[in-house]
Amino acid sequence: MNRIVGSCGIICNECPAFIAYRTDDQELREKTAKDWSKMYGAQIGASDINCVGCQATEGVQITHCAECDIRSCSQQTHHIANCGLCSEYPCERIEKFFEFVPSCREVLDEINTSK
């Protein structure tokens, strides 16, 4: 399967929520909910661990992704699949995100230089 790159540079098809949804893997949902609850200091239930991917316009998504301003900007404002394809890349919004998930910069930089 080719990489499915979300607006922010997260590789959706490597995300446990995406994988758990696609494979209907309840054990992965439970493990991911436990890990993410601890990691993010939030109560995340196994039922929350389902996602069709950032580029999808219909279907279930992790709460944060469904409300994400980066995703909204790329899809609704710029009509592009991810920020690496944006003429304004990198913007202040994505730079702030990179502070939390620096690995996404590498993914989007690669897309941006190859466009």
C-alpha cells in the first residue's frame, strides 16, 4: 500500500487507529487507547481508536483529526491533500505542529521538494 499522508505529515496508514479500523483489531484499539491515554494525559477509550485517514471526507476519524485546523486549512482553504503541497509551506501553523511531532517535517519537506 502506498503511503497515505495526512495534512500535517502523519502517515495515516502507519497510525494504529487507522490500522485498527481497517483490520477491525480490538486488541490494537485497547493497547493504543491505553498508550495514548498515558501519553496525552487524557481518557481515551478503545472505541475512540478508529480512523479512516485524514484525507477522507467521510467516515470516522479520531476526534482531534476531525477538528484539526491544519486539516481544515489544507482541505477547505487550499484544496490540497497535505501541507507539503501548499504554496505557503511552511506556515506558522504547521511550524507549531512540528514542535510536537518533528518527524512530520521530514515527510512534508520531502513532498514539498518533489512537487
